[in-house]
Amino acid sequence: MKAAAGKTSLVRTLLKLGPATSGRALLDGADLTQASGKELHALRRKMQVVFQDPYQSLNPRMRVDRLISEPWALHPGTVPKERWREETVALLEAAGLRGEHAERYPSEFSGGQRQRLGIARALTLNPSLLVCDEPVSALDVSVQAQVVNLLAKLRRERNLAMLFVAHDLAVVRHVSDRAMVMYLGKIIETGPKEQIFSAPAHPYTQALLSAVPTPDPRLRGQRKRIVLQGDLPSPADPPSGCRFRTRCWRATSICAEQEPELTARTGAPGLLTACHHANRVSSSAL
């Protein structure tokens, strides 16, 4: 879940903002990778995105009321025009802003407020899927928790499916039901968050979790920090077999010869791991 993992590329592919080279992505039975024209236009009503940078995702020339109502103009029939003002105010308040903010421009808001505007805009079409691409990484630490808690609250209240991309594992643990770890464009481990955080089977997941700070000083001496050796390979020219093998302390010859598939781990219901030695990996380092 670091740079070059492929998280943003995956998001762009799901949103049809980039081409898919293989595989399928289903939303309500429709394959997003194959959709085009009117079908894609209809599907985009069901999926909306909150971008990473709140400063670049809002048009500085448009007032907030126009920013919020623009999706309704692009999807006629969603909300009657005479109710646009009323619905705009409701969405702003749901995002923790005030109705009077509809008269302002993005430049008049802080970074945290702009991200709330982005969230309000993403809710205009009442989507079933909300994609959040590192929505708090560009914000001050003081407001990150507020935005994360807002997203969690909206997910519960609106019964949203949420794909939350982040490199901060504490945030992932707070907002997710299931977690997925990627390395050089490949999913290497996925499953219920309880399994991922308490008993990860992949060495890379273990290394990531070993670096998470703990506030309890009594536990700091019990956790063994796993420091990965070597440089991150190029995503354009990944190693043969397992992509993590060049930095893995458990790699053997099979790791260079065969790319591991996501398979269930013995004694870990729901946990899928792409590692030839998954059942040998101990979580004692955590």
C-alpha cells in the first residue's frame, strides 16, 4: 500500500477513466470495463468519486451552488430544477457545512472544507458506490479524523458501498470491513479486516503492519519491526514469479519460477493470500 502499488490505477480503471487490460469489474451485474455510451452514462450515476486533492478537484471559477448542481444538469430528471437550491443546502449540511456556503467560491474555503465540498458533490446523484481515492492524505492531520468520521457516518446513513484507498493503515482499519493489500500492481492479500490486521499471511502485509505506530508503550517492545531490504522494483519491469520475492526473506526458487495465485489460507476463513509460503508465515512479529 505504498507508491507504485497500483491503487490509483485500479480506481481509474473501475471508474472507466483508464483502460482495463484484463479482468472484469461488476456493478449491479454490469461490467464496468466493457460499458460505453448510454450504458456507461447510466452507470456513472451509481458510482461517484472523492479525489485526493481538494484543491484541484473543484473548478475555481464556479460557485459552490453550481458545483453541486452540475451533476443534476448532466443527468436530467434526477432532481427537479426548482429543488436544486433546497437539495444543495441539504447536501452541504450533510457534509458538515452551512447552506450559506453555496454562495462562495472554492478559494474561500480551507482544505478540509473543500474536501467536504467534494464529498457533498459526490452525493448529488445518490450513488450506490462511493470511491474515495486517498481522500485525507492531502489534509492537515488535525482535520483528517473529521473527514474520515464524516465518510464513515455517511456510509452508514446512506447505505453506501465504499471503496476507500489509503496508505495509512490506521485509517483503513477504522473505516473498512474488508481490506486489500497491493504490491506492484497486484493484489497480494485480501479478506476481512480482522484477519488482515490480526493474522496476516503475506510477508509484505506483515512488514507494513510492523511499521504502524502503537500508542501503548507496553506493546512497543513486543513488536518486531520488519525492515525490507533492497529497492522497490520498477512496476514496468517487475520481477518474474512473485513480484515481492526480491525483498522477501522467505523467498525460494519456486517464488522466481511461478507467480502465486490468491488462495485461501489454512485456519484463516475468508483470507486470500498470494504467497507460495503463506501457511508457513507466522504473525509473531506483530
